[in-house]
Amino acid sequence: MPRAVYSTEVISVPKVAVVIGSKSDSSAGEEAVGVLKEFGLDVDYRTISAHRSPDELDSFVKSTDAEVFIAVAGLSAALPGVIASKTTKPVIGVPLSVKLGGLDALLSMVQMPPGVPVATVGIDNAKNGAILAVEVLALKYPELREKLMERRGLKRA
Ligand code: AIR
């Protein structure tokens, strides 16, 4: 009679931190979360302003076990840059068009000093921010790579 074999392997679901700078950024934040959920990812979704709650941001960045950050903000959008200053994990910035068509936020995210990069996607393009996070994680998790290939129509028959 064969014995049942129980696996002790813990299946870990990769986690992404999505941080928005204000409740007013919710629709972009939720768009990113929606895409990440479609890929079955765990999401740590927070509202923390780099300017209004710097200490809370500091402790969150240091304590989360998320593997990639997505930071969504408008105006003088320091959020992804400040996160990047506190971690070596990849940080993806999503600039929002709150004023000046989003150019202020875009430049805040793109123009990081050498050595502290933020991978910045297009203005209001939270969807691309989420897909880029999945692409980063797909380097480590082959099942995500499969899902990405399928979604993009790149999967061989
Ligand atoms: N923001 C919040 N703290 C620093 C910045 N740059 C951004 C938010 C939001 C905008 O300011 O990301 O896009 C307006 O925020 P609020 O709370 O005034 O609506």
C-alpha cells in the first residue's frame, strides 16, 4: 500500500508593494493593483506621502517583504525616489497628471541622481507600472513568465 507523501514545501506568492502618495491617487493605484491581481500576486497597498508622512514611509520600506515597489504620485512626486533611497529593490514610478499635465511628476521620477534609479513609466500609465513589476518578478518566478508570454501572445504553440 503506497504511503501518502506530504510536501513540506511552502508555496510563496510573490508580493508587490503599491504605494500611492494620497487617497486622491486611488484610481491609478487600484488600476495597478487590479493588473497585479490578474497575475495572482500578493499586493501590499498603502497610502503614504513622502512629504507628509516621511517616518511612516521609512518604516514601511524597511519592514515590507515585497520584492518590488510601485510608487504612484503627482505634483513634486518624491515618493519613488525616496523609496529608492532606502532600498536596493527595484522601484517603479508612475507619474500622475495632477498639474502641468504630469510633467512635474514625470521629471521628479525620471531625473534621479546617478546610483539611485527609478524605473519610470508614462504619465498616468499605472497599467504599465504593474506589468513592468510582473516582468521583474518573472525573472525569478517562471510561472509569471508563462502568464506574461500568454498575455502578450508570445507563447509558442
Ligand atoms: N503628493 C502627496 N505628497 C507629496 C506629493 N507629491 C501628491 C499626491 C497627489 C497630489 O500630491 O501623490 O497626486 C495631491 O495630493 P492631495 O492629497 O492634496 O490630493
